[in-house]
Amino acid sequence: MLEFIPSERFDLNKIGLLITFLLALILLLYPFKIIHLIMIEILLAAYAYYLYKGIKQHKTTSIIINKQDKWFIKKQGEMYPINLKDHWILKKHIFFWAKGAKISVSFVVTRSIIGAHKFSQLRSIIK
């Protein structure tokens, strides 16, 4: 059984939140009409709130893979089954997108954080 605690993975929503903030700041420099600028900034603020809410919601979740290669999310003591929808393997990183009936997560696992043994176990499970 493999378990990834929150300190062993990186939530990809954090990158999206950073890009949204940078985009909002850059848009302030362009000479749009004020009404258009306000509408765009409101949309970006709503999207940033959505991303922040997702980050806060998954802050304490753990991802568990059991011996039958079934994926679960453990959140506040409850286990939710999820399916691995997609993954990308780079040299020392594995990017995941997993979705369940109630929860959807996207995260990165890095070899330097989880260790070489656990990283190779994970690679053998998903291949």
C-alpha cells in the first residue's frame, strides 16, 4: 500500500492560482475601457476564489493506493474511491489527474521528496 500525505505532493491548483494573479496584474496595465477591465477582473477574482477553495479543501487529503491497485482519497477519516484519469511521467516528476464521484484532484509527485524506492513503486503501478 502506498500513501501520499499532503507534504509529499504538490497541488497543481497552486500554479493555476499564481498564473491567475499574474494575469490579473498584467491586465491592469492594458488600456481597456474601465467597464471591460472591471468585468475581466471580477471573472479572474471568481476563478481565483474557485482555485483557492480547491486548494484549501484538499489541504489535508491523502492519496492511497492499495495492493489491488485501487486508488482512494482519505479525507477527514473517510475513504473515497477515485479513478486515475490521466498521468504524465517526466524524468523525476509524475503528474496525476484523478477523479471520483465527489472529489477530483490534480497533483505532482516528485522523486526527490518521496524517495527513489517509493517513486519506482508508483511508476510500476501506473505502467
